[in-house]
Amino acid sequence: MISMKEIGRICGVAESTVSKALRGHAGIKLATRERIQEVARQYGYQPNAMVECMQTGKSRSIGIACNNFQCQFSGAIMDGIHQALHEYGYDSYVISWDRLVKDGVDLLSRFSRRRVDGLLLLPMGEPPTPSHIAQLHSFHNPVVLIDQVWGSCDFDYVGTDNRAAMAALVGELFERGYRKIGAVLFSRVSSGEERRAGFLDAMFSRSLPVDGRFLCEVTNSRYGNYEQIRNLLKMPDRPEALVCFNDYLANDALNVAYDLGIRVPEELAITGFGNLPLCEKLRPQLTTADQQAETIGRTAARLLLERITGGETGPRREIRLPAQPVLRGSTGSRTVSLLHKPETAGERKNILRASC
């Protein structure tokens, strides 16, 4: 690969002139700058990132702390992040937050050694400890949280209007005639607290009873919840509809219903939250709330990059994107479901007798 020194020799100028021309520095004649840039393009010159970092104090890279790389929600967020990074000409350095926390690794040192210009923090399996938060405060570059916050936080945040979206889902169920509505909740994270509050908002505003037996609080948002949901749906007086913290839990609920012989949506309506690709692959297809995960990632990355480049200099920002209900086959009309409930053998005989 050609160096700035070799470009200078071809163009008959000093290496320092080449450096200034390639960085758009003032004081270089237009003809000289264009000649240097043309030679650089012709020979495929690539700047030395380490040298550029020392010269400008910017690495043109950001750090991303992720958790579950197999999660469709996190994957869509990452797609959006890298769309924005491509627009700005930035690279990324990704770590597995939970794995490093478990191993007792100094997380911020990983990012600091690579001189990243800012941090994006995706949802974590284990919320950061006070010492981790103190480390983040000691990081002198911008930090943006995605999807979850931790108490009274000073960092920028981009996520979902969870409370309103969950209330809208319950409202859709109410409009379809459902009254006995339960929930599968994951309240140990901020997004879960907000969705729980949205569920209660919608129930109370419609004077619907909230039965504590119908509230299933799980300890993991993706795995190991089958038995808890099964215990809820095995109750003789079970809910008519079930709203779930996310699409993965709704998938578990669909599996439990299938195994128990409960027909969806004829005997039980189920909703998720997220609108992950799996929603359209389930049978019946899953009603959910569209979190616009890719847009969340793109918005968070752009906010971070605007902080880095000086385009955003104001106080802490909190951006909550709306999540609209997406109605699919897992929620029918309660009235229609009752009218079209398949007849028992005795009922069929009565119908035949009456038609003779």
C-alpha cells in the first residue's frame, strides 16, 4: 500500500503537504490538493488509523456492549447501528458485556485501550452494578443507552414508548371483547417495569379487574419459562387473553397452549412485544407491538455520532419511539370466537334433529 511519503515523491511535495492536503487543511493550493488526492485515489491510499488517531485525538470508531448475539431484537438494533456508522465512516468494536462481567474483566479498559470515541450499550442480562456505572461516568466520551435505563441516569437514551405501546395492545384486546386479561411480565428491567405499568394503566382505565393470579412474573426474558406459563394456563379459571413482555415469551405461551390443547385464538388470545421476524413464522401468526428495532439502533448511533462530532451539544436526550400494535392471527374477536366454537357431539345431534 502506498504511503504519504511516496505520494509526496510522485507529486514533488513534502510529506507534510500530503498530510495536510488529505485532511483538507487550509493553505494548500487547489491544484496541489487535487493532484495529491488524485494520486492517492489512483494508488488506493488508505490512512493509518493509529497515526490519524494520534494526530486528531479521534479513532473514528465506537464501542458497542452487547449481550445476546442470537437475539433477533439485538440483531436488528445492530443492523441499524451499522447503517449509521457506514454513513459517518465509522467502525465499531464489540464486546460481550455479560460474559466479561462474569469473568470480572475491567470493561471500560477494553474500550479505552482502543481509544473509541463513544459507547453504545445494548440491553444486558445483568444490570450494571454501581461500580460499573461509576466506570461509565469516568469515561470522558459520549455514552448512549439503548432500550433500557438504570434509575436516575445521566446518559442519553434511545428506546421504546413501552408504557403507551402495552396499553395500546390491551386496548385492542378490550375492543375485541376480552375482559379477563392476564400478563407474562419481566419487571426486573426498566422496559419491563414500563410495560407492566402500561398493562395496569389500560386495565384500570377500563375498570377491568386485575387478578393477581393472572400475572406471571418470570425471571428470564427468553429461556426457562415454560413451567411458569403452564401453571398459569392450567388454572380452571384461566385468562381469556395473555399479553407477554416480548415475542419470545409469547412463543412459549403458544407452545404451552398447544400442549394443553387450548386453541389460539378461539379459546385464548396471545400477544407479544417487539415484532421480531419469528412472529410471522408462528402458527397462528403473532399479534405484537412493532418496536422498530432497526430504527432504534440507527437513531442511537446517529445521536452518539452527533455528540462525537459536535452536532449535538445540549443536555441529556431521551428518545422514545412509538410502537404500534400489529394485529395477526393470535388475537381474534372474543365474541366471534364464542359464536364459532366447534360443537360437541351432543350439540351436533341436536342441530341435525332440529333441521329434520
